Amino acid sequence: MSTNKEAAPTGSNCIEVAYFFEEATHLMDALVQNKCEYELLALVREVASRLKLRVIIETVPLSEKGFRRRFRVTLKKETKTAAAAVTIATAALVAVVTAPLSVSAGDEARKRIEQLMDAAGFIQTDNERLRLQIEKLTLQLIASCANLDTSNVIKKRRSNFFELLTRYPKINGVCFTALEEHQAIATQEQQLLRHAFGAYILTTNVLEPEEIDDVDIEIISPVLKKSSYKWTGMYQGRPRSFNMQSKEFKKLVQSGKVQFKNGTSINCQLTIHKKMNNEGTERITGIDITRVNHYFENDKPVETVEGKKQKKQPEPEITQLALFM
């Protein structure tokens, strides 16, 4: 049995947050501080999850002057590459926290990781197998950075953090640092002044509508007369209310040309409206049926006029290709 206990590279295993004040004081409202840290820790947990790392976050005591908070990050499962993973994670976390809404957090995290790879002494080992394992891990984490921009949790938690600081006039800046717990050697550091906080705060919780085509919906409760009432149908295994916006299909229904019975279904295009709550979790606020492609009579599809028109529209890529043929 091998007894090789060669350590993986050391670098940063902590995220430090330093608050700067307008006044010559180091006192901070406890509720504001706790709320800020709640949002920050939730953000750290989400970033680690998106990087496919299971981490533990612990508070580290400090003796320095000033108002600083330090959180140690460790993997739930210790491995030979754990130190490298934590160093990469803490650098990526600083990149994500300090990336304004106008910038890709995934790109910023990827750049920070690539900078670490290029830094002298990042992989401090003569063990070739361990070195290859660290390189493989690093490439996997770089690939996982693509998941960061799709997370509304990251955007909302980061927004909550800076919104809390904006409401607290005593704070005029904040600094995030990835560092090694004992030596306090920073691998990443980013200071933000108060005037920049607005670039991190979301102005609305409403998300961009999602458009989905070729969706089958079993109609439970149609609206047979002219009205603003919503239809009800089975969507994704549960009953949902819909706004029927297809004028053509409404006319077919109101004129009696489409008859409904138990199990009647339509194939349609949907526009789904969403909103996120204060934790970044999405919820559906409304669903519009914007086009009915076809409906079923005796289990046979009957194509609508608008459905036929949609099928006749050439694909953009095909149209562009035809120009060069």
C-alpha cells in the first residue's frame, strides 16, 4: 500500500470580506451584517454547486483591526486534489461576486482560473500522476464556468447583498479577497466602492419570457364564448391556466367548428412568463398560447391556417445558405 502523502498545491482556502466605513469607526449594524452574510453564503454555495463542488463553509476568527469577516472553504470529501479545487473555487467565487450584471460571471471566473494555471508554483508537486489529476480537475472546473451565467440564484443573491449595503449609508466600500488562512497570502482581491454598487443590483424580478413550440396540451376547460377568461389544460403533468391568444383558433371554437370532448388536445406554441423570488427561484406567472399548430379530431391532427403558414417559413440558416448556391 502506498504511503505517499504528498500534499496537493496550497493557495487560497478562504474568502475574506472587508467593509470600509465613511466614519472612523468599526461598528456595523448587526442585522445588516447578518443579512449581508446570509446572501453572500447562499451565493458561495450556489457557485460551488454550479462548479460541481460539494463544500463546507466555516467562519474563521480574526485578530486584525478593521471590520473583516473570513470564511474558510473546504470540500466535504477530502482528496489529493482538494487543495487545488478549493484554491480554484475561492478565486472563482471572488470573480463571480465582483462581476457586475453587464459582464459574464462565467467568463470572469474562467479568466481567473486560467490566470491561476499560468501562475508559477500553482502546481507544486513532483508527482506526475497528481499533476495530471490537478490539470484534469482544472479543465473540468473551467468547463463548469459556463453554468454560472444561467443561475438566477447567483444574480439575485449578489443583487441582494449590494442592495443591503446601498441602504446602509455608513458603508463606502467593500473588498473581497481569496487568501490562505494562516499566511494571509492573497490569490485574488477586488475592491468595490459605493458608487459602483448599483451595477450589481437587479432593477426587476421579472425574467425574459420563454417561447416553446410544438407543445401538446390536453384541454380540460375551454372558453367557448368571447371573454377574457383563461383556458385550463394539462401541461407537464399538471393542470395550468392559459391565455388563448390565437385569434384563428378562438374563432374556430366560437363558431362551433372545433368540438371538445374528453381528451381533446391541441399542439401549440407557448410563451411562458416567469418571475423570481427573493432567493432567485423561478416561478411561472402566466402562460400564453400564441399559436395553435393543429388540433385533433378523432385522434387525427387537423392543421390550422397559422400552423401551415409557420411551416412554410424557411429556416434562416437554409435561406442564408441558398444565397451562396
